Amino acid sequence: MYSPINQARSLRQSQTLFERQLWRCLRDRRFSKYKFRRQHPIGRYIVDFVCLEKMLIIELDGSQHARNREYDTERDAWLLERGYRVLRIWNNQWVLTREVVLQAISNALK
């Protein structure tokens, strides 16, 4: 039987390189003193990173998301209806403009 909690645990153990790199910046309140959770279940969805205090979700997207835009749109709408803001970052943005991405996250937290 599907369990969001078990699925989240599995995803935490199999993070991508880019997710691990971003997590190093966000974990332990290292980023602007805000607490983030990774691979966190919200309803039937599991988000990459979330700051519950600011209701900010960060999704680090690879090429598979280019093929799943309808799913992502539906998912984002569901999360927005519940008060969350979703910041989507492409893996190549993270690789090429890390400081710009971190500044965008900082701005979203304010």
C-alpha cells in the first residue's frame, strides 16, 4: 500500500546530486535561519523542499518535468489553494547560476 511518509523516506535516500547540493545550503537553518524540510509530504504530494513557516516550496526540476507540465500545473494549483508558494528551479539554473538561485530563494522568504 502506498504511504506518502514511506515514499518521502525513500526519496530522501535517493536524492539527486543537485538536491543534495541545495540541501547542504538549506539544512540546519543555514539559510537565513529558516527551517527547511526535504522530501516532505503535503497531502498526496511530496515536495522537494519546504519552509513551513513561510509556506514556501522549492522544487528542483530535471528534464522529466518538461514532459509532465500538466501534472506540475495541477499539483502547483492544489498547493497554491492551500496557501503555499511554489518556486521552481531547473537543475541547469542551479548549476549555472547558483548565487542567483540562492538570492531568488532569499527574496521569496521575505
